[in-house]
Amino acid sequence: MSRKIVLPGDLLATNPRAAGYGTYIEDGKVYSKILGLFDKSDTGVRVIPLKGKYSPSPGDMLVGIVREATSNGWAIDIHSHYQAFLPLSENPEFKPNRKINDVLDIGDAVITKVLSIDPRLKVTLTMRDKVCRPVRFGRIVAINPARVPRVIGKKGSMIKTLKSELGIQILVGQNGLIWLSGDSSRVSIAEGAIYKIEEEAHTEGLTDRIIEYIKKEKEK
């Protein structure tokens, strides 16, 4: 059974404490701010966007692609309208005696993190986090950023399912780019499962169908 689709301005709850993502409060009531899927839980209500471009927030973990190397850092494509930049000082791999392009070159992929966003909507990235690193192997797949919460699942349930069923590494960037690494056949199954999640994100019982999909693909 599909979740209910709500429109901007639709009443979602009468308790303002229930307000979550994609909502706003007016006169003590909670309304939908966007077009999307109404999601109600024990902790509150939210609206999951049906589609949309990635809008960065400080602390977001991303997978990006180097599009330019400059004298003071790297311009990174983060699958967004926002311009993103990784300064030399925010990349632990950079040393004064190394050439910029030897550290990261055009086309290289990186796991990085949003450090800040200035008033001109320019994003500063950092790799000073234990999760962040250049991506030297594996595969990157791209999905609609609006589907990222569904790929992760509540409390990480969906991504845990993919990892445990397939035994591979997965890192989901908030910008819709996902890094997969491990046995190539298992990675291919994961890629198919992720696209299936993206396509069927609005439906109920998806986790069970994904498990069934993985089992069938592993038997081939």
C-alpha cells in the first residue's frame, strides 16, 4: 500500500512538537511545506520529497568528483547546483612537497564532508574526518538525492540489510552518490537493489521485497 501523497499546505498534525522534515508550524498546527510522501512515526511527522536537487547542510557526508585542481585546493562536483570547494588545508593527504594533481586529480572521487556554507551559497568541504578519503577502488552509483533517506532506512535499517545480505562496503552520500566496494557480482546486485529502492521508495513492504530480490539474484 502506498503512503499518502501530501501537497504544500496540507494539515499533518495538531501538535507542533511533532513537526519534522518538510513541514512548517502555523497557529500551533503542523502543515506540509513541500509535495511529498506523508510519513508518521511515534516521534512525529515528516514529508519525504518525491524529487528534488541536493541542498547541502553542514555535517553532511558526500561522495564527490574532482572537476578542477587549483593552486589552493580542488573544485568538487557534489551533484548539486551549489559550488563546492575542498581547500588544501582540509585534505590531510596534502603535503607542501607534493603536487596538487598528485594528491587529487580531475575525475578522482572523494568521500568528503560539508564544513560550511557561506552567504553566497558556496560550500566548503573537509576531509578531516575518519570516514573521509579518496576513492581508489569500487563503484559509484547515482540516485535522486530525495531517495537517500529510503536507501538508508529508519535507523539505518535498509543499508544494514544490504550490507549484511551482500557482505560489501557501502557509503551513502547525502547528495545521492553512493560508493560500493567488494565482490563485483555482489556490488552489481547492490546496485540493482539500490535502483529498485529508488524506483519503489513510495511503497510499503519494500525491505522484504529487497531481501527477496537479493536472494534471487544471488541464486543466479
